[in-house]
Amino acid sequence: MSAADAPRNGPPGRTTLLVNGRARAVEADPATPLLYVLRNDLALNGPKYGCGLGECGACAVLVGDKAVRSCTVPLSALRGRPVTTLEGLGTAEAPHPVQRAFIEAQAAQCGYCLNGMIVATVALLRREPRPDEAAIRKALRHHLCRCGTHIEILAAVRLAADRAAADLAEPDA
């Protein structure tokens, strides 16, 4: 279902979103959840439909530097704020440092939760570049992994955090 076909609470309208650094115009009801527009209209499949209630974290995206559940955020709430999806963090050729850490730590089994885990980690490291174990666990506490790869996910976050801290410690050359 595209955003144009989603259940409506009001008339459709043209909305311009800033997604992954690009202005994107969509025709959608302002009450349409951001997730529907990202996946169905903009073909960005990093955010996953998990629960539709904002409880599992599979649909997480960055709005500014904050991780939010895109299944519960209506288009009208964005008001020009930048949205970054998993696709906007890095590429296959040049992954974001957090994506690289998840790959190296082999922190995936089915991969369904990884979008949310990676987005939450990026948000955490932007606000707290040197998180301790408690901060890491708190940042991920509402992100569900049904496969049980929590140990590898925590290792990946620690790896990304260690690298971020090392980057901060290195003076510019």
C-alpha cells in the first residue's frame, strides 16, 4: 500500500520531506505514518514494519539526531526536520562506522531488528560518544531481537563506541 492508498484522516496533501539529505515530495495525508511513506513511496526499506505500535524498534529512523519510531510519527510532526534512514547512513562500499562495527562483530542473524539497533546506536554515539555499558543497554532496551543475537549486538555497539572515542582522542592531522 502506498501512502496515497493508506487510510485517511483528512485530505491528501503535498508534503516535502528532507530524507537522507534530499528534498522528497510526496502526496499523502498529513496523518500518514512516516514508515509508510519511506517504504512504499520512497522505496527505502531499511526501516521495517515490525509491530506498528512503536514498541519493537524495527522502524527506527533518525529525526535530527534522535532515534524515533517511524510507524508512530505522522508526516505532520516532521515540519522540515531532517530524516535519516539506514540507507542514508552509509553505502555498501562505504558503510557508516556503526554499520561497519555491526558487520565486523557479526551482529546479525535474520537482520530484521538491525535497522533499529544501528539507528539507536548512531543516536547514542552522537549524544554520548563514550557510553558505558549501562548507557548502551539503556539505549537498546526497547529494541527487540527475536533471534537472540544480543551478545553480538552489544559487542558491535562497544566496538563502534571504542572507535568513536579513539577518533575523538586523535588530534586532526
